[in-house]
Amino acid sequence: MTDRPGFLRRLLLTIVVVAALGGAPPSLIAQTAAAAELKAAFLLNFARLTTWPTLPVSAPLTLCVFGDDRGVGALAEAVRG
């Protein structure tokens, strides 16, 4: 059988330590992204993962964004990396 007072003491100590350290580490906290950033990432990954017709490697890929200035900025940022 388990030592209940000792188990409860260790559990309480663990809870206090986790609470004192601020809960989850930053790497486990969910990241948030604006809708424009998500759309830009989708477009960029779609363009990268699509099998295109045979073109020279240096051929430009033109993407048109209509009516969303934030989308243009987010797409430019995503392309830069």
C-alpha cells in the first residue's frame, strides 16, 4: 500500500513548485497567429509542395493577393522566413 501522508505531501509540494514556476514552460504554451499569417503560411506551403510543370529553377512564382494589405505583409514575411 502507499504511504498516504507522504504521497499527499509530495503531491502538494509538486503543485506548489509548478505554480511557483508559472505553470507550463514557454515551449508548451500555444502560439497564436493572426488570420493573415495563417493564410500566408498556407499559400507558401501550398506553393512549395505543389508539383509544378517543368520550368527553370530560376522561374519566378507570382502570387496575387487581392483586398488584404495585411495578407501581403504576412506573405512577404513568410517568404523571408
